[in-house]
Amino acid sequence: MIDVPDDLVENLSEHKGAEGRAFGAALPTLAGRFLAEWGLRPDGAVMCGMCALVVPVVREADGRAAALKLQMVDAETVGEPVALRVWGAAGAGAVGLLDHDPVTGTMLLERLDEHRPLTLMPDAREAAGVLAESLSRLARVPAPPGMRRLEDAAARMLGEAPGAVAVLEDADERRLLLDCAAAVREVAGESGDRLLHWDLHYANILAGRAEEGRAGEWVVLDPKPLAGDPAFELFPALDQRFDASEVLWRFDLLCGVLELDRERARAWTLGRVLQNALWGIRLGRPRMYADHAEIARQLLGRN
């Protein structure tokens, strides 16, 4: 029997409601099913992200260490196995997909070194460089057919923004959000065709294992893929390990490594600020997150 962490149960309930609670309750049974069907045995403490359970396992057939990932199938996760296969074929530095059940979304993944996330790299600038290089490798790959598209996300944001702005309590934040929407409007008509990760922050890059032939590599995991402009990828690197004095340095580094037009990158990064603010407003939050507002101010030249 697999124990589901309380944090995961709470996150599923908060973000997915009744459907999330039902999925959380079914996780031990689901895990047991795939342990049996795929010939796996647990091999360590379970881990979780916001909405997924990860069970370290060993394949009985060949003794290979792997990771069993169980998550709900939704608009964000349905493309994950497709993206991993495409990036894998291109040698783009993503975690290997060993097996996949399309009905439940369950995946068997290459085992990485969970004790060595990029978040633990002491030098924040060196870590930003690793993340930038990882993004650059991913962004060279065209998106396959059928992937959700950035242009659709942009249209939804622009449609929702006018009503959402009125909910914010702070006048400066209302102006910021309007300016974010204006920036997105300028670039929404050319949204790009690359395969994007969407959520590449430092905790989603782990060290590879020598047993997998990836000693010395940094490997990307947990994409929420979509087709679009790589300039939409920069925000997580600015927000995680947040340091107000480093925002513009990191932004310029990312633009340089990914060979991005700085103005387009600025506009799409402001789009990510808008996207996060809209999510917060939907959850009843009448203020922007302080670090998100600071990122927007710096990109708009207001500091």
C-alpha cells in the first residue's frame, strides 16, 4: 500500500476540487495496479509535486531503477508523454519515458537523482546559466501536431483581463496588469511554433544518474507542454530563487542564451505575470504576488 502525502491531498483538493479529492483517494489503488501490471517494486520514499505522486521503483525484469508518476489527465498534463518522446528523439535533455498508460496518464520515467535538484546549486547565477542552456535545447524542437497553443492561452488572458483588473485592490497593481495585457496584445498575433516546457524552474531540473549514462548531465522533467514562442518560457527562472537585484541580469542572460528578441521576451514575460495574476484573482486573491509585481515593474522600467 502506497501512502499519499498530506500535502498532495491538500493541493489536489485546492486546485482540482471534488475531482482532485477523488483522484487522491484512488491513488493507492492506482499505484498498486501499475506496480503489478508493469512488474515494479517500490524502492524508496514516495515524492510529490503540486498534483502528481512519484514512486521510486525498480523493474523486476531487468533491475532498472525508474520512477512511477501518477497524475490526473487534464489540458496541462495530456501532452507530457508526447513532449518527452519528441524531446527524447531530439536529444534535448529531457527525462526518458519508459512506459505510458494514456487512459490514466500514468508514466514510467527514467530515474534521476532526486537529491540533486538545481535548486541546491549554491551559485544562483551558475544555476540560471544551467537553466538557460536547458531551455535553449528544448526550444530548438518544433512542437508536434495537436499540442495546445500559446495563441489560445493569450486570447483567454486578454479576454479575462479587463474584468479581472477591477478586482485588484491596489491602483498601481491595476495599472501594472493593464500594461501587461497591452504588452501581450502586441505579440499575440505571432505566438510561435516551438515545443515549450512552460514550467521550467530550478526544481524541475535534476542531476542525471551514472547508471543511466547521464553522469554530469542536468535533466529536465515535469513539462506542461504547449506550442509557442520560447520567449514565454523565461518567467519561472526569474521568480524561483527570487532576488530583485538579479531580475534584469537573469532576463538578459536568458535572452542571450536563447537568442531572443528582448522586446518580445519582455512582452511574453509580462504575459506570464498577467497569467499568474488572473489565476490568483480566480482563487479570490485581490492582490498580485509581490515578486511578480516587482518583475513587471522592472521589465516596464518603473524602478
